[in-house]
Amino acid sequence: MVIATVVLLVLCATVLLILGRRGWRPSTKLIAIGLLGLGTALFLVFGLAELLGGDITGIQHLIPAAILAVLMYVGWRRPHAAGIALLVVAAALTAAGVSLFIARDLPLLSLALLFVLPSVVTGVLLVLDDRHESGSH
């Protein structure tokens, strides 16, 4: 799953670079919503694949997909609120990851790549977009 996330982020960055060279300049809100959409799609693919394969535990992937879908909607309507929520989620996930690392020796890198880093990036992008739209730099 970590590899799939990294591959999706690299593909997204490549597409944005190519489009940028052609003169397309998306807003930070659009980029953030796109990243949330990639995360939603990733969780949906894993969840539905497991469910279709007969593994009921695939439901566990649908919960984060639903949360990300709600954050996409809120991010579109109220970027600042969604950005702050994502930064709070990132802080909570960091605290949980550190405690799991200490208690069970789980790898922090995979937690950071899968959950914390995308939450921080999209949260910052949404907050910046909201500041840009309201004109308060």
C-alpha cells in the first residue's frame, strides 16, 4: 500500500508538471481536492477488491474512503475548515504512530507516507488557498 501511494503521488506530480509546462495553473484548492480524491480512490480500490474477493475485512478500507470523501466536499465548500481539520488529523496520527512505534515497534515511515504526509500537504494547500481567496497574505 505504501508503494501504491508513492506511485500515485509521483504520477500526480508528473501530470501537474506536464500540464504546468503547457500553461495550466490549477489552484491550490484543486490540487488538494485531487490529492484527497486519490486517497479516496486508493481506499475504495483496496476495500472493494477485498470485499469482492470474499474478505469481509475490506470494510475497514471503506471508512477512511468515506471520511476522505466528506473532507473533499468540505474542502471544496470551506477550504480553511477542511485544512485545519486535516492538520489536526495529521497531529493525531503522528501521536498515535509514535505511541504504536514505542509500544509495538511498528514502522513510522509507512504511517507517515500513507496518512500523515498527505494530510499535512492537503491541509496546508487548503489553508493557503483560503488565504489566497480571501486576500489575506
